Amino acid sequence: MNWLQQLTNTIIIAPSLPPRNHHHHHHHHHYRQQQSSLYRTNLKPHKSFNSLYSKSSLSLSNQTDSLPDQTNRPSFLQEIAALCETDNLTAALTLIQSHSQNAAFISLQAKEAIGLLLQACGNQKDIETGRRLHKFVSDSTHYRNDYVLNTRLIKMYAMCGSPLDSRFVFDNMETKNLIQWNALVSGYTRNGLYGDVVKVFMDLVSDTDFQPDNFTFPSVIKACGGILDVRLGEVIHGMVIKMGLVLDVFVGNALVGMYGKCGAVDEAMKVFDFMPETNLVSWNSMICAFSENGFSRDSLDLLMEMLGEEGLLPDVVTVVTILPVCAGEGEVDIGMGIHGLAVKLGLSEEVMVNNAMVYMYSKCGYLNEAQMSFVKNNNKNVVSWNTMISAFSLEGDVNEAFNLLQEMQIQGEEMKANEVTILNVLPACLDKLQLRSLKELHGYSFRHCFQHVELSNAFILAYTKCGALNSAEKVFHGIGDKSVSSWNALIGGHAQNGDPRKALHLLFQMTYSGQQPDWFTISSLLLACAHLKSLQYGKEIHGYVLRNGLETDFFVGTSLLSHYIHCGKASSARVLFDRMKDKNLVSWNAMISGYSQNGLPYESLALFRKSLSEGIQSHEIAIVSVFGACSQLSALRLGKEAHGYVLKALQTEDAFVGCSIIDMYAKSGCIKESRKVFDGLKDKNVASWNAIIVAHGIHGHGKEAIELYERMKKVGQMPDRFTYIGILMACGHAGLVEEGLKYFNEMQNFNLIEPKLEHYACLIDMLARAGRLDDALRVVNEMPEEADNRIWSSLLSSCRTFGALEIGEKVAKKLLELEPDKAENYVLLSNLYAGLGKWDGVRRVRQMMKEIGLQKDAGCSWIEVGGRVYSFVVGDSLQPKSAEIRVIWRRLEERISEIGYKPNTSSVLHEVGEEEKIDILRGHSEKLAISFGLLKTTKGTTLRIYKNLRICADCHNAAKLISKAVEREIVVRDNKRFHQFRDGLCSCCDYW
């Protein structure tokens, strides 16, 4: 039976009764009955003092020999009880004082009346009336040493939050019995003075002849959990066993709770399993132990087991324990089942339960349901408002968060925003738009004297996010006792706002003030340097780390690793990685992805293999990097192996992994496989659609990309800025200019997406490829951002294609100003001159390259055969099979010449004769790779060639004809796009 079925059954069969504690067995020990009525602290306050009256008379009846004035007793005590029940404690005290004038008053009814009022003072936390009653008792020679009343006084002060007064009463007693010791221990426990509990217990054991009992131990055991001292708890546990109290249900419950608090879940479970008698508190304690220690699934399973126990029904504690577990696990369906059960059991009106529901729904992303639960809550407290405000704030709904805060402020004095409220609102202050609201919050906090350092730190952080660093510094300087977190907030603010030098200066100030930076301080600085690619500042921080012995900290080490990776220093990062003693999944992922990000795919794959050999469980981050490396290498066989690995590891449903597989197949020339992976995805998100649109785009399938885009909108997926990059690129590669212009306008006018530089780059490239160079330049001049090197390079390449010398020279001037040290830019200009026969210009450009010390990259192609990659450079004669390769090409040349091949010597941009140009064309790297592929593969095998430069017109024409002559599919990926040659045609339709 699954979770929801079992919960549903429970809801159906549960009686509509208020929750109650369930005991499998009943104790009849007279001593327990006496103590229970006097000071049992974990019982709920009595709702009716009339019912308490009967219990009190029983508890005290054994302490007196006679019951004088029986006829007056009920009316007097009932009158006291009625006054206590209506919170009229002063009148009750007056009534007791007036009756004390009667000599007959000194009797059992007087004691019981005083006892009732003391308990009422404790329940109502009316310490002033309690003190006056204490004085009344102390002034009476008959009452001052009464065990029962002194015990009630100890308990009253503890309930009022004044354990010092409890101790004063205890110390002034002439004689004490175990009941008073237990009352003091219980009072200290109630007030969280766990250290004092242990001290009193030690005094009890060492200085008296009393034996701790089953009322002493629960409080002492709870104190051990409070101070997280599991060893002391084990000692107390041993004492419990020796004294034969281990079977007591209250002691057992305390032991379960203590071990759970200390993180010893196994020990808690052992105690729970061996308890002969359990009650609802026992189950709640064990569920809580699982929950607090991260064993969420176990806590849910135990709840289901509890629901199967006859007579046990969840109470408020159960529900408020389990709902946060559902929130943490994202188990909203289970949470809804718990909600339904709470409604059936009449618990949903409890404010704690309602608050837990709001929290659960908001954490699971069901903000409407959270808001509905909040609105239906008729007993809201400050926690209720804080929880709902926090939900809106974390969701980024700034307006709702502030609106709710304003609504809270008009609810009355009891609902005024406190420090927690402000802390919950501050995360919504993320940019300059919220600066005014942030200052209003700050003013409110100042007026209400909210001076807690944690709140000040939160204001520093909020001001830095809003760009108000001066305000952040004012708050910082106003903190008297600055914590490490205070420094971290300001350092992080400067680091994230692009001023690592100021952040570094603050680091030195911090150490000078006597505060030692922690991993967060260093990591914040390194993260800033990484984003800014500020290698020098990062090195200075690294030096500080080494000088202060912080390099062994895992978080610092990982931050250093990330810094060097972002700054392009993969070798330095690898040195740090190899020195790490305790590598974990994060460090492995960082290094594997770092190699891939820095264009080192071989190293990324090698490290991934090493991680698997060392038993490291692969993570989605590493898997995505592996597919990225395969894409860079166009290593189809390796990519297929990686795909098989993730299928076995059941990781294909991860959105990022799915997208990376689509991308890998597309960049390996297998667009059909990409489409198959996409169609097999159960949950297609925007990223999945973007990946397949880009995949078709780089293969020149513009119409297919458009069809996918329209399908995406029909199924309700909203295109984002990355979608439009993909569709514009697809239109550009397919020559669909009008369609591309339509989508560019749609992006701005209908989806209100502001074009970024990437969108303009696609638009300009699309226009330039179509020969609309003037339009492309007009876009460059009118767009809000300065064109970068990619845009100018694209324009210069198109100028070469269309022979636009004048525009080309202007574009080249801009490009060389941006990147004067990049050889590719000079080659583009040289090719422009060479294509137009301007050999003086060619010589001039080559002389410039020689003076600078630049060299043109040689054309290189590679092919994967039998799991091995073979590479070829233009004019390569060093390959072992080079003679055979040239023979193969000669035969191919003869066959394709018969069906129309003529060498296109215009593709040779050298000032040489025609015969020499033809010989140069024969040595082009892609021709060598195709020849080798035909030599080494069987008939019908698809050849996949990869080239580092753009394929030339002659090789493009030759490849088309070869595909027809040998009846093979040939896929060539150059540095711009894919070409699929089949039956004498190319997928690009000769538009590239």
C-alpha cells in the first residue's frame, strides 16, 4: 500500500475526535499519582479548574487526618476555581486572604485553595500575584514549611520563567524530600537551564540519600540532549538500567529524544524498539529524531507504521514534525495527505499546524495553496505572518511580501513585525528598485530598537545587493561587537559588486581587529575574483591562505580551484586538486567541468575515467561536462559510451543531462539521434526545446527548427532569450532572412525580451551571410551595445564571400583594434585581398603578422575510426598511410571528374600557378581525411570528418560528388556548421 492510499484510509476510518495521548498500559503506583498531580510538567494545563479541584482533593487527601468544615469546602473551592478560570487571580487572592481571618480556615481546603491559585499563576504567568501569594505562605507559620505548597511555589516560579525564585524557595526549605528536588530539576529543564539541571542532579545523587526516580530521570535525560552531551546521556542511561527504570515509558521517551538530539539515531531506535510500552509521545520522539537528523524517508515510514497501530492517532506534535519533512523532500502529495488527515482529526485549526502547512506548501512551490491555508487561519500569530511573508520573499515576489507586511502592521499591537519578520522580508531586497523599501525597514527596526547583530548583518547584505555600499558600511560601523558574519557580509558585498581590492583591504582590517576569517570570507573573495577573472587578486588571497594555514579547509580549497579554472589556469587548478587530501564529489566535479570549460576535453574525459576507477559516484555536473568534452572532440563513440553509462545510472531524466546528450549527438553529426533523445524525454522543459532547436540550426535545418519553435509555443512553453538565439542562428544558417527578422521583432514586441549582444550577433550574421552588408552595418550602428570581436569577424568573413573590399577594410580596422594579437583576424583580411587578386594587400598583411610574431593556423581535419582519432594537416605526408591515401584520392578524383568535378583554384589564396594550385587543393586536410576513411571503413559506413577551419568551396563541391560516386553519407563539421553530403547534395543547399 502506498503513502497516499494509507493516508486516505486513515482519514476515512479516523473518528472525528480531538487528539489524545494513548497509553498501552496504565500505572497504578500511588507515589506516581501523588507526584503527577503536583508537578508533572509535561501535562497540558487544565482547561477547567473545576475538574482540577476533584483531582487536587484526591492528591492531598493522604496528607491530612481530618477534613474539617466539609460543608463549606465545595462552595469555597469552587469559587476559587471559578475566579482562576476567568483569570481573576487578584480576586482569588483577596478571597483567600479574607478567609484566612477565620480560624477554621487553616485546613485542607485552605491548602487546596492556595494550591489552585499557585497553579493558575503559573499557567497565566502572573508572577506578581504569585509573589504576593508566596509572601502570604511565608508569613504563615502553618504553611511556610508545607511540602505541597513549597513544591507548588517552585513549579509556579518555573512556569513564570523565574527559575532563580524557584531556587530561592528550594534553598529556604528546612527539610526537603525527593518531590522538591524533582520540581527544581523539572523547572530548570522547562527554562532551558540544562547545565543547572546536571548540577542539581549531581547534588541530589552525592549529597542526599534520595534515589532518583522515574520523574527525575526524564528531566535530566532531556538536559543531556539540550547540552548535546551524548556521553553524559549514556551514563544516565546506565543508571536508569541499574535502578530498574528502563522500562518506564516516560524515561524511554526521554532517552529517545535525547539520543535523537545528539544525533545518535541508532541508539534512539534501539531504545524505541525495546520499549515494552509506547505511547504517542514515544512515536513522536522517534519521528522527530529521524527528521532532525536528515533521515526524512525513515520519519515518513515510521509515521505510516504508527498509523497502523490500533488506537494511535497523530496529534499536533506529529503533524508539525512531519510537514517540514515533506517540505524538505518536496513531497507535496504526502503533505496534502497529512493536511487532509489533520482536517479530519480537527487539528487544522491549531495555529502551529496551520503555520506548518503554510511552510510546507511554500517550500514545495505551491504558493497559492500556502496563501489559501494562511487566509483560512482564524487564529494567526506573528509566526503565521512571518511564514507567509518569508514564502513571498524567497519566491522573489517583492510586492506581495511588502503588501503582507503592511497588512500585518494594522492587525494590532500583538501582530507587530518583530526581528524575524524583518529578517524574512530582507531577502526580497535584491536590487535598486527595493532600496526605498529597504530604508523604510531599516527605519522601522531602528525605531523599535531591533539591534540584534544578525539583523544588522542582514541589512548590510541587503544594502550591498541594492548597490548601496555606503549605507552598508554605515550599518557595519554602527555594530558595536562585530561578528565574523558582519565582516563577511561587507566583504562579500564589495566582492560581488566588482571591487575585490576593497574587499581584500577589509580582510586585512578584519584580521587586525582580532577576528579570524572563516571559509566563507575567503570563498566570497575568491568567487568575486573568479567572476572578474582577476587572477592577480586571486593569487594574493591564495598567498594569505597559505600564510595562515587555511589551505586544508575543504571549502577554501574548492574556491581556489574554481578561481583558477575561471581564470583559465587549469594547470594551476590541477596542482591544487592533486594536493587535496580529502577529495569529494564537489572537487571532482569542479575539476572535470573546469577542463571542459577551458577547452581541454581530453583531460576532462581522462579525469572522469579516473574518478570512476576510484569509486566516485558520478554526478549530473560531471556527466554534463563529459558530454561537453565529447562534443568538443566530436568523439561519437565516446559519447555513445557515456550515453550508455547514464542510461544504466538512471540519470537521463535530469534536464541538464538530457540537453547535453542532445547537444553531443548534434555536434557529432547525428541529428537523428538528437531528435530521438529529445522525443524520448518525458518532461520537456524550455532548455530541452532550446537544445533541439539549436541542434537543427547548426545542421542548417532552418525549417525544422521553425517547426519545433512553433510546436514549443503550442504546448505552452514560453520561449526565453536562449530560444531566440537558437531560432535566429537557424534562420541565419538556412538563409531564412525574412523569417529571422520576424522572430527578432516578435521577441521584442510580443514576448518583451530585450535583445542582448548575442541576439544582435545572430541578426547581423544572418544579414551578412545573405549579402545584406549595408543592413548588417546599420544594425551595428543602431544597437545599444558596442559590437564585439565576434560580430566584426562575422562581417569580415561575409565581406570576403561577397568581395566587398571597401566595407571589409573598415570592418577589419575595427576588428584589429579589438584583437590585434589574433592571427585569424589577419588571415580573414588577407583572404579578402587574395580573393580579389589584391596581392600587394596580401603581402602587406602577412608582413604585419610576421612583425607581430603571429602565424596562421594550419588547416586540420580528423576522423574517428575504430575508436581511435586520426588527424590530418594540409599537405600532410607524414602519415604512415600517406602514399595509400594519395592513391585513393587520385582514383576518387578521376571518378568525380567524370560526373562534373573541376578543381576550384579560387579557393587557393596563394600567388602561384594553376597547376600548383591544383596540387595544393589535393592536399587539403578534409580530402585526406575522407580518403583515409574510405580506405579504413567498410562499404556503407558514414564518414564523419571534423575540421578546424571553414570548409573551402572546392572541398565542398568534391565532397558532394564523392558521396554520389561511392554511395556513402559524409558528414563534415567545420568551425561554422555541419554539412551532410548524400547523393551529390549537401544539407546546406550550398548556402554557407
